[in-house]
Amino acid sequence: MKSTKIPFLVAVLAVLGLASCDKNLTNADEDAVAKNEERIQTYLSANNLSATRDSSGLYYVKQTTNPQGTKPAVGNEVSVYYKMYALDGFLIDSTETSKKKPLKFPLGANLVLPGMERALILMRTGEKATILLPYYLAFGNINYQNVPSYSPIRIEMQLAGVRTEAQQIDQFLKDKDLFVSETTPSGITIIRQNVATGDTLGKGKQVTVKYSGKTLDGTEFDKGSFGFITGTGAAVKGFDEGVRRLRKGEKAILIFPSSLGYGRQGAVNQQTGAYVIPPYAPLLFEIEVTQ
């Protein structure tokens, strides 16, 4: 199946986050670690904050706690409100600049600053926290917009929501009011859209299908006509297994979790390095078996 580039909210932060994790520290990097620590301590003292420091160098203060909230796990979709500042108070970025909607992304996919991911593992839904990040958990040793290299930063964060892939799929079905024809033991949801007679295709059949592939937010990442032999690994598992349950002439929607799709790696545009399919993304395919 072909791949085309789609926009992804945190692609820029992904590159910056990876750059900030470089383990090969230079003398300048080592000096910056000590200076960052001093600046963070000065900020905490000036603002009368008592923070906890974890083994990574992240400092955090929980402003609102919610012991009954849900803790996110790697692969869950998290929804986060945030305001990001330099330690002098300069506003770097905020979810309020994007129609006051939370930023949503899969935890553990390295799509945001490393310190943000680290902090989220320590939080539960409904909790708010102030986090202070040394440069190597933030934008690293590069300049980013108006943020100089080696800069520590402060982020005010709220974990607004956590959803597993199964919950994302269930909510999508409910919102779209779709009638499920079949759910396979492996977790493929099939919504048949017409009636066709005959046997299901099964393994080892030469088939041609028209398809449109989308993420659950409606973003189309691929479409076209695809000919292959079922059961040979020519297509991702969910696509192949779902097609095998169909009949010639049948139209259906297939929805399946990332474990049957592109998993934690996602799919990347080889020219740009941008994600075509984000990691941990449930997928939807509109299918028509033409022959």
C-alpha cells in the first residue's frame, strides 16, 4: 500500500526531543548541566516552590492531585493542556494558541519533549503539575525559535484524559453510530455495508481491493487499488485478515488496533522523516473487494 505524508501536531517537537537526548555530552554540554541546575534551584527558591527531583533531572510540583485518576501507560492516547515558559517568564508555546484544545498524542512515542513524557508517567487524569526541565529534557543544545540552546524551561501541565486503543475504537463506533457486523478474535471490527453471496475469501486467494486508509480522526493517509495474495504477508495483519473475512463484491469498513497495523513504530515518510501513520494508532480502512 502506498504512503503519503500527513500533518502531525508534534512533528517539530519530535525532532527536537530526539536531539535533546544525545548521550555524547561535550564539555559545553556538561557545563550547561551544572548551570541549568543552578538556574532551576534559583527559580524554585525565588518562587518559594518545594519540588521533587527525579533521577532524570526533572523537577516537578503537583499543584492538583487526583488519587482516583487514571495513570497513563505507554501506547495510551493522552490529552494534555500546557503552557511552556522560559525561566524568565517568556511564553514559548501553549495549547491556548490552538483553539484551547488539548494536545493529543500516544505516550511513549517520543513525539513531545522528553521531559513532558517523563512527567506524564508521574501523573493521573485531572492532575496539574509544574515541571522544570534541564536543557537535555527540553530543546537540547540547539536554538528553537526564541529559545536559546541549553535553556532550562518550565511547563504548567494538566493531564486531561487517557484512552486505550480499545476505548478510542469504542468511542469512534459510538460517535459514528456504526453497526458492527463482526469482531474477530484478534480484534478486527468489521462493518459490512452491503450484502454479497458466496464464500469468504480465506487464505491463498488473488484479490484486488479498492481502499481508503484513515486514522480515527478522519485523516486519510493512503488510498488506491491493491492486488495481493491473501495470507502471504503482503499487507499489514489487520488489513489482510479483514479482507479474508469478506466476499467478492463486498464493501466494508475494517477497524483494528495498532498491534495489527504499524505498532509502536508507526510509518514514516522516507524522504521527510515525518510520520505518515503515528505510533500506536488504530486504523480504519474502507474496503471494496473488486475481484
